Amino acid sequence: MAKKTSLRDFQAYLAGRLTSAAQGHGASSWLALQAGDVGWLIDLADSGEIVQAPRLTQVPLTRPWFAGIANIRGNLHAVADFSMFCHGAPTARNNNARLLLVGSRYGSNASLLVTRMLGLKKPEDFAQEANDPAAAPWEAARYSDRQGVIWRKLSIRALLDDHEFMTIGV
């Protein structure tokens, strides 16, 4: 039976790992998440704070994948449903859904609504696969794990530089 960890304990652990990664200490890790049916990996240093998906304020005349605005401790964050942005199904708003605040490091209040967080992964547990020539520029690479599952590596910097991602109006 898997050990249950509270969200607060996981965030404290992740904050410690982020601090270590930013200072160049400790082993390299990836944050794993699921958006729709797709597994994504993010460099731990590029990931941001993780919060339970809050109630969102809808914004009219925006693209279907723009989920709305979230108030996180008095700061407004633009929320993109990452599964829908990747042309997948809308993210179910349930107890597993999380908001990943990805833009803070780059001076942006952008965040991704994802299906679930899957924890930390070690890069040495993955083998690099051939890149898809049709992949978006923010899909940095593809990897397979020891079970043969394909994972996509997300470049947060490239995502925030992407014109499509930054253009929310219809």
C-alpha cells in the first residue's frame, strides 16, 4: 500500500528540493505530472509552487483552453488548462487536479491546470527517445521509463515564449 503524504508535506519537501536545485546541490530531479492522458516531466528548478486547483474566475472572449484567473494569496494568476492547450480533453476539476505556478521564476503569473501531480522522478530512470518533428517548440524531448511509457519533457521557458500560449484572446 502506498504511503500517503499530505499536500503540505509534499510542498515543504518540494520547496526544499527546489532550493537545493537552485543552489546547485543535490541530485537532479524532474517533477512528473499528468495533463489529460499524457505524462510530462519538468526540470525541478523550472517547476513552481503546486496548489490545489482553486475556484477560477472565468474571463470572457478567451480561447477554450484558458481556464480563467486564480487568486493565490492575493496574487492573480492566469490559468491555462494544459491538457486542452495540448489539444486534449478538458481537465476534470476534482481533488486530484492541481495548479502549477510556472511563471514566477520568469516574471510571469502564468500557471498550468493539470490532471494530477505524480511526484519526483530521477533522470537516470529514463531513456531518451527520438523527438517528434511535429512537436511544439516547448516539448523539449521525449523519454521512456523502465515500463516503456513515453513521457514528454516540458520547457517552461519555451512555453512562456510561445506566441500561441501567450495569446489568450479569441
